[in-house]
Amino acid sequence: MNLGASRNGSVVTEFVLLGLTETPLLQPILFAFFLLAYVATIGGNFSILAAILFEPKLHTPMYFFLGNLSLLDVGCITVTVPAMLRHLISSDRSIPYRACLSQLFFFHLLAGVDCFLLTVMAYDRYLAICQPLTYSTRMSWRIQQALVGMSCVFSFTNALTQTVALSTLKFCGPNLINHFYCDLPQLFQLSCSSIHLNEQLLFVAAAFMGVAPLVLITVSYAQVVAAVLQIRSAEGRKKAFSTCSSHLTVVGIFYGTGVFSYMRLGSVEASDKDKGIGILNTVISPMMNPLIYSLRNPDVQGALQRVLTGRQAPK
């Protein structure tokens, strides 16, 4: 343990990430698996982004937000997985204090934008299905940019607040983090000073960035379901629901893992379970999102085929 000496005691200057396993035989297998997952995530999300950029049919608000979501998925997995891969093939699992705070900041920044963007996408579906006559004016290009910009500003404010508040805590040792990346619950357990203010800030953030968006998403889709059920043709109902099912799947995974991770502060026994939830949230979810959004979407499938084969879009 690397501690900086001071007159009042010892201060942690770096943390040690215990990672996923300490079994040497499993580490090369995990390295290969997560390297493939990382490459697949980068390739899948950039393929979605390329399809949206080069396919005129996909130049709509829904796919503009989906393109931003793909960028966020690339960022989220890049913040956590490369460092984890390095630790799997190296005996040195330490991470400097400032690097830990930086990882924490960027993870919460990207996850926060993701949270608001999922809410914006639900609002977009509400306008498209329930208010089709005013959709083009209420979801104009300027409004799309403003919604994404506001999501970034709100998330940046929260990430900066949480990181600055964490930097005021004292860490006197031990410095072992039972996880594969730096996050608030695990760091709270290591603090030797009061975390009351930090828990209050996290509670406020959970209400503002978790509960409120989830309520808005629920209300939006309640209106969507009511509107779709009034469509007389079965084909029309099926088409309307198909545009929403992918988004609802991603919302369920995102909020399910988020609630499990942050609503159990102080539960030391659940640290190993947190690793599994962390993998689902930072690796599996970004990797699966391109599949979820393209699996039942013929427009995206056709655009991906044209991008990968180099064929021109039909005029």
C-alpha cells in the first residue's frame, strides 16, 4: 500500500483495484473475453453511427439521439475496460489517486448524459406517436441540439459536484478497492472521514438524474401505449410498438443496473455482486445496444448492409 506520510497520519496516494479475479489461470481468459467485447462494442457502435450518417432515411431526430447514444457507449466502455485489461495482464493493479478521480468523473459524466438522453428519446417517441402534426416543429434541429446540450450540461454539473465532494474526503488506508474501476460506493467504504454530505449529494443526484427521468419516461410511454391501442389496424399497432420496444429494453437494463449499484450504499457484503452489475452496465450493455436497436429495425439493418458492402442508398 502506497501511503504519503503526514504529521496527522498517513494519506493514500494511490488505490489498488482488486479486479475481477486473483486466480492467475482465469486472467488470460478474461483478458481475451473483454478485449473481444471491447472491440465488438467499438465496431458495433461506430457501425451504427456510420449508418446514421450515410443513410438519408435515418436523418431523423430519433436516429440523431441514437447516434449520440452510440458515442456515449463507446466513451463509457473506454473509461473502464482498457484499464481493466491492463490490470489483467500486469501484476501492478494500482491506480493513482488523481487517475481514480478522473475515471470517476468521466464515468459519471457519460452515464449521466446517457440517462438524460434516454429520457429525451422517450419524449421524442411521445411526440412522434401522440403529437404527429406538431412533431416537426416541436422536435426541430435546434431543439434537438438544445436537448443534447442541456443533457451534457446537467451531467457535467453532477459529475463535477460528485468528484469535488469526493476529493474533500480523507483516505487513511486501507486502499484496496474490491472492483475493477473507481466508483462512489466503493470509495465511500474506504474513507476515514464523514461521508454524510457525499451521501446526501448522491441522493439528490439519484432523485434528479434517476427518479425524475424514469417518471418522465414512464409517463411518456403510458401516453404512447394509450395512443397505439387506439390504432385500428394490427399492422399499425405492431409498427408503432416496434419503434419503442428497443428503447424500452435499453431503459430497463440501464436503470435496473443503476438502481442495484447505487441504492445499497454501505453494503460491504455485496461488493462481489457489484462487479457483475458493473460488467453488465459498462461492458455488456454498450456491446448489446447496437444489436438491440438494429435487431428489429429494417431501416437500420438495410443501412448497415449498405455501409458494410459499400453500396449506395436507393434514391
